[in-house]
Amino acid sequence: MGGVNQTTISEFILLGLSDDPALQPFIFTLFLSIYLITTLGNLFIILAVSFDSQLHMPMYFFLSNLSFNDICIITTTIPKMLMNIQTHDQTITYKGCLSQVYLIVNFGSIESCLLAVMAYDRYVAICHPLKYTVIMNHYFCVMMLLFSVFVSIAHALFHILMVLILTFCTKTEIPHFFCELAHIIKLACSDNFINYLLIYTVSVLFFGVHIVGIILSYIYIVSSVLRMSSLGGMYKAFSTCGSHLSVVSLFYGTGFGVHISSPLTDSPRKTVVASVMYTVVTQMLNPFICSLRNKDIKKAFRKIINRILHIL
């Protein structure tokens, strides 16, 4: 692998979602709309949790941080793509590309941590309701958030250091609309087998711990709910978990599909649609999934809208 980066290039070329010039205005309009909807939707979640005292609970604390993280993820990818389309310039600098890789891995890791912590929060709320306020106290929630950020930064740094020791030569075209880790490794002209082995091993271990934690939490949750004598209690318990399970399935399903299939497929563009799902669509749908079936969030939304209308 070598200890010194012998990169001889200064930029990469992002091929985007399509090379058809006629489709570029449509893609620009579509993704600009998605970006605005995602940003506004997640901002509403953050504002609702911040200004409504009834939502000052651990579940909504983690939800608001998840919304903030979703804004960060989508801001890492879409604005650059929109700028490239607008300027008809598909290039991204070497440093800019590595920064994008780091940020995507970092925010994706934080998302995974938060989803696991939210599963644990639901487990405590349903299986140990009398101890909920004691276990999920403010100090514990903040420490869990800080720990999630710390391990995610370390995880992202590991990946970016593995990329820095690769050598890049003349092949600079990335068949994607952002710099994705798997595609960057494929472009290396040095031996990248060890990189693949280490990167995928660490990723499987990192995300695997979260998935196992989520599965175990829901095994205990389902077991506890099935022992309830009240149908109303069972419905309420499952309804509070439904939105979280939907977000988990969407995020992990598309994310693992991309990163497991990327080194195996001969057509990298086949993974672009799935990448759009876990880096764009998931972040856009999260506010709707989390709020449509949540009366408290909808009530807080109405309060915010009424305040805005009153000011206007």
C-alpha cells in the first residue's frame, strides 16, 4: 500500500445521474425541490421540539438531532451537484472530494448511532416504563449523543486515512453525483485489496453493532407488547415504534445494498439509484414518517404555523 500518497491528480470528474444534456434542467429542478423540502421539513421538526415544552423528552431530543444530521447529510451532496449542473462543470477538487467522503461517512455513522440509541430509548420506554425517567435522564441522553459523534468521527477518520494512502493516476471519472467511498477506492491505480478488506470489515463491525442492538431492542419490545392485556396499549406501543422501524429499514436497507454490491458489480451506475435513496430520499422522508402518525409533533407543527401566520 505504501506510506506516502503519490497522487498525481488535482481533481475528479463527477459524471452525475445522467450524461444527457436534455435531462439536466429536470434533474436540477427535481433535486433543488428535494433539498428545499428536506431542509424545511427537518427544520420544522427541530423548531417543534425546541419550542414546545411537551416535546422536551428523550425520544424527541434524539429525533431533533436526527433531523439536524439529515440536513447535514443532504447539504454535503446536493448543493455541489446543483452547482455543477448550473455551471456545466463536472469537476471537484481532490481535497473537496476527500472532504465530501469524510463528511458523508461521518454523518452516515452518526445517523446509524442515533437510530440505535432511539431503539434503546423505545426499549426502555416500553419494557421499563417506571424506570424510564431515571434511565433516560438528560445527562445520559447528552452523553449518548456526544459518544455517537465521537465514535462517528473516529470511524470517518479511519476511512479517509485509508484513502489517503492510495495512489491515483489518470482515471478520474466518478460515475456518481458525489464522491462515494467505494467509487474512490475503485479509481486507485495502486493495489486496493487491503483497503477493501479493512474498510468493509470495519464498516460491517461498526454498523453491525448498531443493527444487532436495534434487533435485540425490538425482540424485547415485541415480547413485552405481546404480554399486554390491553389492545389499546399494544396499538400505542407498536405505533410509537412504527415510524422508527420505517426509517431504520430505509436507511440500512439501501445503505448496505450499495456498499455490499459496489465492489461486486461491473456497472457502478447501477448503485446510483440506491445511493440516492440513502443519501437523499431517506432524509426527505424522515420528517414525514416521524410526524404523520405522531399527534404531539402535528400539534407542535400547528402551533408553529399559527405563530408564523400571526406574525405575518
